[in-house]
Amino acid sequence: MSSIARITIACPDRTGLIAEVAGCLFDLGVNLGDLSFAVLGAAAAFAAVGELPDGVGPAAVRERLAALDLLQGAEIAVLPFTLAPVHGPSGHVTHHVAVSGADRPGLIARLCEAFASFEANVVQLNAERQPGPRGDAYVARFAVSIPAERAAACLATVSNTAEGLQLSCRVDRA
């Protein structure tokens, strides 16, 4: 009987990393579900939920990944995943919100508090510092699920919060 596992990898970022990892998992017969990859500074972070085929356990998957050249010295975990492998309604993105400008301590906390106060779920968050000729800029991109009846008020609050921090805010419907 197949099983579901959470696969996480942290290592230095290298070109071809996703291709090598995804190819290895495919060769093992792992069917990937939700997956996230990000460059964090000079590191890479990979996280996925995958269905392991009959006869292939988490230890075997970890061992094969650890043998990959691009993953030498990586932190690799393959653990049983006991939650539903497919996200529910609060995992469906309704809006994309981008906030940018000078870095402000507490920015992520304040924006996430605003989303939470309207029962909006942050489905994905990416933030990065971007060096520029006039100093560093900070860009935070949110993919959120906002209940339809709360969307207008939520987005107005997020925009006002950003403006109060002297940041720009852009919103797009998904």
C-alpha cells in the first residue's frame, strides 16, 4: 500500500537542483503533490508532499536523495505525512498581494496580523531584500485565500498598513 511523506531539503543553492531532485523522486515512483522551492540567501529550501509507491519507504527515499551529487552535505528529511495530502478551501488562492519599499522591522508580522484579523489564510509567502543604487528594497509577496465577504475590508486594511509604513501595495485577483 502506498504512503504519503513530507520531503524537505535544505542545502546550498545550485543550478539544476530541482531537476535532479524531481528526477530522482520520479525514478523512485514518487508522485509529487504540493511542492514549494525557494532560494533563501545562498541556501535552497525544498519541501513537498509525495505519494510513495508500494515497497518504497521514507528511509529509501532519503538514502537515494542523499546520494545525489548536488545534495552532498544537505539536510534531508523524509517523514510520514499524516494530514490530508490535498489542501482544503482555505488553501485556494484568491488574491496576490505585493508590498515593497524600504525594509521595515515587523513588516511581515503586521501584514500577517491584518490578514488573520479577516480570517484570510496566507497560502504562500515570499520575501526578499533587493540591493539597489539607493539602498536595499524589501519585497514581500503573499498568495492569500480571503473569504469573499471579507475581501474588500481585508485588502483595504492591508493597503493602509503598507501605506502607513511608507510602502507600496499591489493587489491582483488570482
